[in-house]
Amino acid sequence: MRTQRSEKNLKALEKLQSWTATAHFVSTAWRAGSVPKAYTTDALDLAGEQVREKSGQFRQAPLLPSELRPQLPGHVERIEYIITRLAGAVKRGDKDAAAQEEQQLAVEQQVLASLRSRTRASP
């Protein structure tokens, strides 16, 4: 049976995953010419703000099982940093740099998915 705490853990990680995926998706769409630069930078700025907000939530409360807690803050900080660099690449119009940052976000998305599945398995 799921506890209120485990539900809160999963929702927080889901939101973090969602904003990370949003940043990745909008950048990919920009590189493909599907969305304008202004929309992309606005979306990336918002994604960065939301990730920073989630970062604060993870620092304030022990949302994860104790064995996973040491891992999450570093990944959240890395995601924040990648999104900041990604926004900079888009603002400069540097599609090659954006592609590199997207690759790094993809790695972090996999890590978050792993942490989420491990959180889901915890009582």
C-alpha cells in the first residue's frame, strides 16, 4: 500500500522529470525549425525556474528513501546547469551546442527515471 509520503515523492520526481523533458523537447523542436527561438528561450527559462523550485523542495524535505537521498541533489543541480547552458546556446543560435546539452539532459532523464522507479518500489 502506498503511503502519502511515497505519493509525494513520486509526484515531485514526476514534475522534475516533466520539466526536464520539456526542456529537451523544446530544444529539439527548435533545432528542427519547428518552433521559434523566442518561444524556445521562454520555455527553457520557465523550465529552469521550475527545476530550481523543485530543487528547493528536495532540499527542504527528505522526500526520497534514505538510500537515494544523496544522489538527487547533484542531479537536480546538474539539470539546472544544463538547462541554463541550453538556453544560452539557443539565444546564441548555436544548434551544435544545443544538441550537446540535449544529450546531457537525456542522460539525466534516464537517471531520474531510475530514481523514480526505485522510489516507487520503496515503502
